[in-house]
Amino acid sequence: MDEIVNRKIEKYLTKIRPPRDEILREMEQVAEDGKFPIVGPDVGRLLFNLARATGARRVLELGSGYGYSAYWFALALPADGEVHCTDTNPDNRRAAENYFARADMSAKLRFHAGDALEIAAGLRGPFDIVFNDIDKEDYPRAIAVASAALRPGGLFLTDNALWDGKVADRNPDATTAAVFRFNDELTRDPGLSTVVLPLRDGVSVVLKL
């Protein structure tokens, strides 16, 4: 794994990190113990800030795991807001529902079991934010799905946009090549305005024009 953020900076960001509630800390511990990939508290705070700043009411997640990023979105949404989660594992759905219930946010959660891109294509839009964290090989396919689901002025956010720094490799493997193609297509699309933030493993923030 290549270093994306200087280790001293990572340590500093950890030191100044705002506190999280008990449930978020528990979810982070579950991820650490089970080596389950989550966006982590710094990206989570970014998701919260973007949702709150844009006045988001409807969020769609392409790939949700057990609801860590969705929890951050839900914290930012108004009481009648909704975050639509997608995941193929029923255990993740049950875990997410439990976390949201304990936080008294069940009314905001819509959890759909199955393939994220197929589910998204069948949901009623528009959404204010689409968050993408599916298998990296499917990242390029997510662009059209997200663009169709978003309102003008909506945000398409993607985790792992720098993929351990491998996007800079001269001879990328198939997974890295898919992430590279994804980033390239985003930046070339005249209907989208894209910036990639070197936070954690890279987060692309895309505005639908």
C-alpha cells in the first residue's frame, strides 16, 4: 500500500478528530476487529458535512456494508430524510437496522437487499447524494446509474478513488484499471464537475451540473 497522506499528518488528524457517539465508535471497533472496510471517521465527517451543507433529504448508497457511512448521512438528514442502503449480505442489513434502531433513526433507513446497481436503477429519484462504494470493477458502470439518479446540483461521492495509490501505477491490475477508468471518465464528462480529495484512500466529489 502506497502512502497517500503523510503519516505525521494522519497522526495529527487523529489527534484533532472530533468525538463520535457510542454507536459510531462501536461500529468502528467491529470494523477493526473483523477487518471490515469502512470509510472511517474522517471521511464519515466529510459525508456529514456535505449532506448538511447541501440540505440533502434523500441519499442513495451503492454498497452499504452494515451501515457505517449511512449512519453518518442519517445524522445529517432532517427528520423526514431518508438514506437508501444496498447490500447483498442479509447479516449486514440486520446489523444496520439494529444500529439505526438504537440511535432512534430507523425512520430514515431504507435497506434494499441485492445488487446495488440493479436496485438503484429501479428506485424513484431524484436523490440529492449518491455515495458509491461497490466492487471496484463495477465503478465505471456506476457513473451512468448515479447520473440518472441525481438531481441537477446533486453530489456523486465515491470512496477508494485513489485505491491505495495504485492509480499511479504504470502497469495496473484489473481492479486498479477499473478505478483509473472511472476517475478518467468522471473528469472528462462535461455534465460533471469532479475533484478527488486525498483523504484516507481518496474520495471523489462530483457535482452534477
